[in-house]
Amino acid sequence: MLLNLLEYHWVEDIDEALLLIARTDTKTVPLAGGTYLLGLDDQSIQAIVDLRDLELTYIRDDVKGLHIGAMTTLQMMVDSPVLKDLVTGLLSRAAQASSFSRLIRNSATLGGTLATGVASQADLLTALAVLDAEVLVRSGSKLQVDLSGGSLDRPGFALAGVTYKGKQERRIPCSAFSLEHRPNELIIEVVIPPTGSSYGASFLRIGRTPTDIALLNAAALVEVTDGVYTQVRLALGGVNMEPMRLHGVEKQLEGQHAMNPENTTINAQLLVSALQAGMANFQPPSDFRASSSYRRISGMNLAFRALEEATNISRWRNMVSSKERQ
Ligand SMILES: Cc1cc2nc3c(=O)[nH]c(=O)nc-3n(C[C@H](O)[C@H](O)[C@H](O)COP(=O)(O)OP(=O)(O)OC[C@H]3O[C@@H](n4cnc5c(N)ncnc54)[C@H](O)[C@@H]3O)c2cc1C
């Protein structure tokens, strides 16, 4: 409960929200779906800014990629035909897995999930890391100054109480978001760079039950061209764990032949060697649900299966598109 809440602002434009959040005399935070914020026991929060009318609920495509507004709910991401189509539905499946309660998914937003970070325990964060997604954030400031005109010998027209309004915008990679995000920044949208039609993706998770939070999850995105890995992206995440991109494994695989010489089966030995070498320094955190060594061993197994599935899908999509061209 926010016991010291004094102000509730229902804003209609983004600039108004930015100026309220930038205040230093009253601790003001954005309110999205409220599923996390309203349950917090934080007595320092004095004001909330309701974002529902800011027109940040959208999923749209352009040449720069796919734009998902901060107020898009997890359920909208599950249902979106565009996201179901994007790399075999990686994001929409991860949004579904993020909370198995439809009630929560109907309220919880993409922006709220990103701002909550690891505490949200959302599978979505691992999928966003593998898609090289970036978060567009904006901050605002207001400054009042008195301007004196002219010079000492020839005084000019003076102006008192001139207000300067400033705005800054920047993009933060999703994988570094919790480290780089500042409290006065409003999340506007997430941008996912374009992905080719031959990409294959996989999203796998381990939980105590199928609907429980993930002890470990893995997302892989692979492009195989003429039997060679041209793009490999792999991330592991899970409860109380920041998603980690496994760049070491990715580098080991890119440029290598994905298939065995007879070109019918995946080169599993290559995957195993790349995972062993690339995950040598993988040190996941421990908590009461899963120890670090459990996550390390299961993580390698899960990553293998994710890469294998993504490779198969990419090959299959290549075959379908080359048949369509004939
Ligand atoms: C019983 C229960 C169980 C839940 N279980 C899960 C679960 O298993 N998995 C899961 O993923 N989620 C779960 N949640 C939901 C959850 O708490 C989330 O992390 C949720 O996604 C937060 O989104 P929201 O839109 O409700 O954010 P809010 O609660 O409105 O806000 C969360 C935080 O984000 C900030 N914020 C919101 N929007 C912005 C923005 N645009 N820019 C900057 N900051 C912003 C807020 O100020 C606040 O600090 C659960 C919630 C409840 C009540």
C-alpha cells in the first residue's frame, strides 16, 4: 500500500507527465497497470501519474522495425497477429508465459514490466534480450530564470520568471535497461529491429509446474543460410536473474556449418562444443528455488534444445521460401 500518497494525476499529454515525474520536491512515479506498484509497501511515494490516456497502447511496424507502446498489455501482446507472426511468435509466447493469470496479463503492461525488471519475474525480458530490442525513454525538465537585458552601462529590457522546458530522449538496449534506466525517465516504447523471414526462434522454460514462474528460461534466434549459421543469438534468464546474452556461444557458432556432412541432421557435436566453451564463465545467481550449479547444468541443456529447435525452424523456413521461389 502507498500509505503516503497525496496526489493522483490523470494526465493527457506526455510533456505534462514528464514534468510531474521530474519534480524533486514530491516523489512522483508513473502508474501503468498498477499490478506491481499498488501492492508496494513504499511510504516515500507521494504522487502517481496515470498514463492510460497517453496513447502509448500500440503495436506497429515500419522500416525501423516493430514499435510496441509502453502501455500495451501482456494480453495484447499474446493476441497480436503481428507478434504471432514475428519469428514464430517468440514474443507473444513469452508474454503468455510471463504470467499465467489472464487477469494479470489484462492489466500488466510492457512498460511496467520493464521498469519493474527482475522483480517482475517475467519471461518476456529474456525474449526481448535475444531480439536486440531497445527501449525508448524520455525525460523532461523545467527551469525558471530571471533574464537581465543590455549591459552595465546601457540597461535593456529585463524579463523575470522565464520558463525553459527541456526534453531528452534516448534508447537503451533491453539487456542493459535495469542498469541504465533513471527514475525520471518515462518509457515510451520498445523498438525491435527487423528480422529476416528465414530466422528461426525458440523459447523454452523450466518451472516447478507448467504455470509456475520459470526457474530458468532460454530464448534463441538463429539464421541458417546455405547450411551455415549467419546469425545466432542466445539468452538465459529466470526467477531473480537478469537475462544474460551468451555472446561467447554466439561467436563460437557464427560462420560454422550447422549441418552434418550428409546435410540431413544438425551438427549436435558443434552445439555441445560451442556451449561448453561459451558458457565456461556462466555463473547464474542462487536462490532458495534453484542453486547456481542447478541453473548452470540445466541452462546448458536448455540452451542446447533451444538452439537445436531454432536451427531446425530456420532451415525449414529456408526450404519453404526457396520452394515458393521456384
Ligand atoms: C498477484 C500478482 C502476481 C503477479 N505475478 C506476475 C508474474 O508471475 N509474472 C509477471 O511478469 N508479472 C506478475 N505480476 C505483475 C507485475 O507485478 C508485473 O511486473 C507487471 O508487469 C507490472 O506492470 P504494470 O503495468 O502493472 O506496472 P505498474 O504496477 O503500474 O508499475 C510497475 C513499476 O513500473 C513503473 N512504470 C510503469 N510504467 C512505466 C513507464 N511507462 N515508464 C517508466 N516507469 C513505468 C511504475 O512507476 C512502477 O514502479 C503479478 C502481479 C500480481 C498482483
